[in-house]
Amino acid sequence: MDDIIIVGGGVGGLTLGLALHAAGIPCRIFESVAEIRPIGVGINLLPHATKELAALGLETALSKVAIETADATFFNRFGQLIYQEPLGRAAGYEQPQFSIHRGDLQMALLDAFRARAGHDRFVTNHHCIGVGQDDSGVDVHFSDGPGGTNRSTVRGHLVIACDGINSAIRKQFFPSEGEPRYSGVNMWRGVTRWKPMLSGASMVRAGWLSHGKMVIYPIRSAGADGLQLINWVAEIETPVYRKRDWNRPGSLDDFIGAFADWHFDWLDVPAFIRAADSVLEFPMVDQDPLPRWSFGRATLLGDAAHPMVPRGSNGAGQAILDARVLTSALLENTDPVAALASYEKQRLEATTRIVLTNRSNPPDAILREVFQRTHDQPFGAIEDVISRDELVALSEGYKRIAGYSKDALRG
């Protein structure tokens, strides 16, 4: 059998490579950049994702570089506690929830893939520019990195596009789709070395988008100086953004004013932001769900298939689930085209629901409800604003849609 060609060496592509190798299915991963470096900011791995990674023998490696998240805690912008719930094993799951630096996650996956499949199975400096196919295989066309002029073609059994929201293969199949859809919310992201806050393993969401919202959680354990590496995201409704600002260094002056008076007993937010190593700016974008992902011997996976706004800590998790389902479909179907169709049938509708829910009712809908009911004013007691049952229902509803309720993971 020819190799399955995986385009993209991010979380989805590497997880797929590990799953295929474990199943005895030969594959090669082609990555656009010339050198893999541990870059990025924080990411969360929910229990449905860590279950799949544990099945691939990665839990121990991840636990050494991640924080095992213990609780989700919600505040208004006045620092008043709205809701708190345990997460991961602390909530009774068999699997942990991990908060981790994206670069640490990618390097753990890459090290495992190279050790198991061989260094020659991961090829850098190959930027996909298109794919052709016939009844017996695919021809994947590459340049030597983004904007490169040297061309090459690799023949394979199938091609799986794991190359993100700007996937060349997605654009080939849907040439008139247009640019990613802007949500109306701009993000500034950074990491700060700071003393542990709250439980030392809390995922904090505070405020609301119209006046400024923060997501804060640790992603590396405290070092000898007693400081953790803590990821943060500042989100503000911003009607207009410039496309060229995608992933560019951000300016504190553009957003820190929204948080100038956030001085809580557990965190001085503006001081915390100003202490960041660096700041990046991202528009919060997604794409409308596609009617199909698979075209003969080619299909899409992860953000190439279903990019979603990052409001449910779930983008990487869904790519990891895609990898498991696709691998199972290939094992269950001798016809490769039928295998890709089966994978699409199992995953397209489920991810469509999550993409749409992330736009309207992700976990931070708790903050929206309190913001609207209090008219952005401090409250006397949270029970006078919203009941505990309503708060639990908002949280549990998202878990069911996203596929990581405790009942779903027991199945």
C-alpha cells in the first residue's frame, strides 16, 4: 500500500499520524515550515481529547509538561464570583483535562511520531499547493515552503488535509468560499510568568465581550522561582479589524484600557497583562460549515474541515476525535473512498453543531447571562440573579453537544 499523505504537522496531523501508525497503516506527514519550533500560546485538552491521546500512550508525556486543570471559575468584571465547577478528574472523569502550551503539545506529539514511525516519515519545508487524483492514488503538489518557487509532487494512497483554516486543499474544493468569517470579536493573547492564583490549576473566565472579557489559566508548573507560565486571552467586541493584523504582534494600548480597573483580591489584571513575555493579536474567526469534506481519495480534518471560534476550548479536541474516527474508518473499509465517506458521515454533523454552538452558546454564555441580567452592575448575591440549576444547565449543555459529558465518555 502506498503511504497516506498527511498535509500539515500540527495537532490534528500528528495525532492522525500516530493513530495510523498504531493501526499499521503507513503514512507520511508533510509540514510547510522548514523547522518545527515550540511556538504559540496556551491550549486546553478536554477529557474526550485526553482519552484519545491516552489510548495512543501519550498521557504520561503530556502530564510532565501540562497543568492538570482542576476547576472552571467564572467572575464578572467586578471580580465577583458567578460560578465554579470541578473539571477533569476532579469532576469524576476517568480522564484528566490538561492546560498546555501549544508548542509543548506539538513537540510531545512530534517526538512520539518520530520515535515510533521514524524521522523520515515527517517531512518539513513542503507547502501544499494542490492535489490531483485518479482511481489508484493521489498526487500532492508542493512548493518549498510558503511562497517557494521549487515544485515537487508526492504520490500517495490518500491525502488528508490537516493544514488549518487556510488549507490549500479546502480552497481547491471550495474556491468561491471566501475569507474566514469574522465574529466581531478581536483577541489579544499572551503568556505571563506569575505566582499561582486561585487553586493554581483554575481556568478563569471573567467579564463580557462588549466591555472586555478575559480567559486565564496556567500552562506550565511553577519553576524554582515559584512562578507558573500562565496563558491569557483578552477579548473585546471590535466591529472592524484589518486582515493584515492576523497573528501579528499586538499593542497593549489597543486593549488594556478595558481592564484598567480590574484589581481583584486574587489578581491585579493590568499588572499581569503588562508583565507578559509578548502579545499577539488574532481576529476571532471561523467558517460556515461545509456540505462535505471528502472528494474521492481526499478529505479534510481539524481546522481544515471545521474551523470554529475559540470559545469552547474545543478546536484541538475535535481534530483529535477526527483522527480516531478516520483511522477506524480506514480499518473497517477496504475501499478507501468508502472509508473517507464513512468518516465524513460520522463527523460532519457533529462538528457542525459545535461550530454553530461556539457562535451562540459556548461555556462563556454563563457570563453573558449574568451581564444581561445585571445590566453590567455588581450584584448582591448571585442567587438573586441566576439559579445554580440554570448555571449547571448552561455548562452541561455544552458538554453534551461537544461530546465530553461524563455519560458520553463512559460509552
